[in-house]
Amino acid sequence: MKIFAFFHLNLYFSSIEIKKRKEVINNCYWPLLELIKISNFPLGIELSVMTLKAIKKIDNAWVEEFKKLLLEKKCELIGSGISQSIGPLMPAKVNKFNQILAVEIYKNILGIRPKIALINEQAFSFGLLGHYIAAGYKGIIVEWENTFKSNSDWKKQMQFSPQVVSLEEGEITIIWNSSILFQKFQRCVYGEYSKDEYIDFLESLAKDKDGYVSVYGNDAEIFNFRPGRFKNESQMDSKNEWNRIKEIFTILSNKFHFVKPFEVLTQEKSKLEISSQTFPIYVKKQRKYNILRWAVTGRDDINLNTRCWNLYSFIEKEKIIDKKVWEKLCYFWSSDFRTHITQKRWNEFISKLNIFENSFQMDSKKILINRLTKQNSFKYSEKYFSFESDELNTNINLHKGLTIESFNFKNKPIFGTLRHGLFDDIYFAADFFSGHFVCESPTSHKITDLKKVSADVYVASSIIKLQSEFTEDKVNFLKELVIDRLTSNLTINYKVDFLEPMIGSCRLGFITFDPTFIKDAVIETHNGGSCMDLIDLSKEFDYGSSVSFLVSANNALGVTEGIVRVSNSEFILDIRIDKNLSACVGMLSNIEVDNKKFVRLYFSHEEVDDTTKIKRKNIQFSMNLQVRKRSES
């Protein structure tokens, strides 16, 4: 068995104050170079351009020593990007620039281009691979355990060998990193495991003599230093933890063949076929570390991500090609500003973001819903507003906050409300609505907009607009439904203001699919790539189910081009959201009930986890739905 190891360097670690960076370099980064220089361990070092530039500014001697060791081929540079950003949450073009610009800067500073990259925060979707191919990478390091769990047809032995993936952009090889193994290594260094226990565990994996095992692939800042993120962090004793690492690596190098990460690429590869995924986004370690921690939790992820989307849209609209502008945009999309960032660093970061925004003459944030100045009479019953054309038939329920009772196209049901009694299963003995809002807090009752309302109706040309303003549970709702009679488009707009700020999950734009429509349907969306990922509906899952009392959901869809596509053999339904109003992420429930498929798509504006800091005050959201026959596409 062959082994390899690499260390992830990150001076922007969310909970490390700027004044501590010199200490991190001295306590963590210099000892790492000493391991390579004196002990000749063939280690990989991965760091973003942001971290590389920060080290250079504080201690250029470290960068020069690292450069020397690289040129002497005593260690290996592993790429990251301009920033350590979460690819499945960013538009494809930002991901592309994050990688291509970084490779140029690595070359300028270190005199070398990395051949392998580490997926940032191990937040991976297969759609990201094209960006790494475009940047010239030959291999990519991906966490094994979560990817394997979501692909039940894979064999466990695959983790010990590389797999090659073929895309339109070319080929790239996946090298597997193990969360279990890097956590075992950490615990051994901390003294929680004895060296004998740790070695015995590794030897139990050595059945495949030709296999490659990643014994460590994680943070450098956790040895001889504690970032201070958690109260239960392992305490340091008086012994130098880098000496322990040296002792462990010495034992390992005597028992196994220690190689650089790039050597894994020289092993014979098997071809990895990409198919539909139950969970198309993977993140390292346990389920509490899911994609939502950088999307809609944190100190104010949703607002920060929405501001980044506005910047991206403006830069694209104005056709700005200045590399410095794109580099700065990647900086603002960094993951380290979205989790456990300290208040002091947060204030400094927001100040920089304000300055960057003000450097452009961007339009002020548009008002989502304009109050109607004119009301036209339109006949409808006390409970329902109905609209019917040659193609579209829809009923809107006024007794349940303008929810969609039915949305039929060509006389075929697409989505709407599934009424109590449809399912025999008592757990599903309820009404399941479409087009509504739900907010849940651990400490208060559920808030919804499912109440009896009156609606103003406005008719102009091909447009029918229903608008209602009401208050429920100390929340002001301004809700608008717009039907385009010519295109069969339906738009749902929301403006939500909390009179008492709260912490909780806020989900809206629910689409409850008719079982007959969804029976043979497929769902696709973008998760940071140029092409759509296909979600596997053959297995049951529920992204919105809680992981624990502290973590309100377990997964999400990036929807990074603002569209989710749902199609069956007859129809295609495109669901578009405006990421410039709210950088919501998509969520899915897919459950088999009484031999029927219960499938729901909705969008999350806010979730709760260990990083949550802010209390929600207001929400703006816009969703457009358009259905067409498959033959028309």
C-alpha cells in the first residue's frame, strides 16, 4: 500500500483574527516546511491565492523557502483558487475565473503551476470538473465518504485508486481524500489514540498492496495552534504537536511507501461514469457539515450571497473583463466570511464590500412589488380565482393566502394542492399546498401565509395580476401572482417583513407536483457548473429534514443559473428564481407514499445550524414558472 498526505493552509480561517496570522505562520507553516526540508517527507501543500498573498505580505521568507522546496521537487503545490469559495453555490463563470486566474498567480509568485487541485471545503458537484480542466489541472482531490454514500452502485475498493472522468472539456482524474482517515490522524496527534492503535487501523486497510491511501488531507492550523472555533477543541499540552507528526510520519514511511499526491495520477485508472445523483452536492465529514452552512446560515449568508449575485450580474451586464475586478469578486465569495467569522473581521469585511460596491454605479436594489394604483373589476368566487385559456387552467385559493390549488397545462395536471385523503398513510394525512411560505423557529409556532385573504385584481393586455397584503403572526406579507395569458407564465412575488426579528428556517415557493406528472419526470439544475446536474428520483430523500435540533436541514441544490427544470415525457416545466433578490437555494422532498411519488420543490431563504448568528428581518423573492410541450423545446 502506498500513502500520501497534504496540508490545507488557510490564513483566512473564519475564527482567526488578523493579528494572529503571524503566530499561525510561526507555529504551523514553518514547522510544516521543516518536516519537508529536514525529514524529506513528500508532502503536498494546498493554499488559495488569498492565503499565499497574505503569507507573502507578513513573512515573505516563508514563501521563498516554499518556492525553493517546490523547485527542488521536495514537496508539491496543490491548487485551490483565488479564494476558498463554495463552487456549487456560485455561477459557472465565477468558478471559471476563480480557477484560471489562480493558476496564473501561482505561476507568477511560486514559479510553478499546480497539476492537482483540492475541491474547496470539499464541497463538490460533478459540474465543477469542467472549470478545473479549463484551468489545466490533471487531477482533483475529492472527499470519498460522502460521495460514496450517495452512489450505492460503487465499490468500496474504489477509494484506493484514482478514477478518470471524461467530459466535453476533456479528461480529469479524481483522487480520493478520506474524512475518517484525516480525523484519525488528528486524534492520534492530539493523543486521543495511541500510535499503535492508529497504525493498526491503517494496516487493516492494506489488503490492496497496490492501492493509494490519503493518510492526511486537512488543516495545518490545528496543530500547535487552536483556531478557537469551538469550546470543545482539543487542548494543547506542552509537547510540540509537529514533533508528534514527525514521529507518526516516520513510522508510516517505514511501513508503507510514502509518495507525493501527483504520483497517484500515474496509477492505472478506471473510468468513472457520471449519472444522476440523489445528492448532487457533497461536503466533507458528517451531515451537519452540509452545503447550507455557506448558503443560508452563518452571520448573514443570504444577504452576503445576494450582494455577490448583484455584483456578478452588474459585472456581466457591463461586460467588465478586468482581472482585478473578477479576483475581487472571488474574494467576496470566499467561504471564510460565511461561517464562524469573528465580529471584528466581519465589520472589516463588510466595509470592504461596501467600498467595492460603491466603486460601480450600480442601480439601487429594485422594489419587488409596486402597489397598484388602479383596480379593475374581475369576477371570481369567494374562495377561488380561476383562469382558463386554450393551454392553461389554474385555480388560486383565496382562503389559503393565494396558494395554487391547481396548475394544469393542456388539461394535464402539473402541480397544485394535494388534498387530505389522497394518501392512506396517516403521516401524509394533510393538505399539501403550492406557492406558500413557511417559517419555523425552534422556540415558537410555525408561521405561514395560509390564511383567508382578499385580493386586488388588475387586468392589462395579456397580464392578470392578483395582489394581497396582510399580516399574520407578526409578519407582514405582500404577495403577488401574475399570469401571462399569451405565454402561460406564472410569476409569484413575495415581500415579507418580520415585525419581530427571529431565528429559524424560512422556506417559500413550494411546488407540490401532481403524482401523475412526476411519475416519470426528471429534475435538473446547475450546481456551479456550465451543464445541469440530474437528480436521481429513484431513491427516497428529503433535503429539508433536520439533522439535529441545531441543524434544520441536510442538503440543498445550488440553482446557480437560477433555474430548475422538471420534465416528463410530455412537458417541460422551467422554474426560475431571481438570485439578485434572494440567493435562495433549492430543496427537494422525494418520498414514495402508497405507491405514489410525493415530490416537492421549494426554496430556502434561511436555515439554522451552529454558524447561525443573524435574526431575519425581511425577504424579497420572485419565482417564474413556464410550462411547454416537449415537442416545442
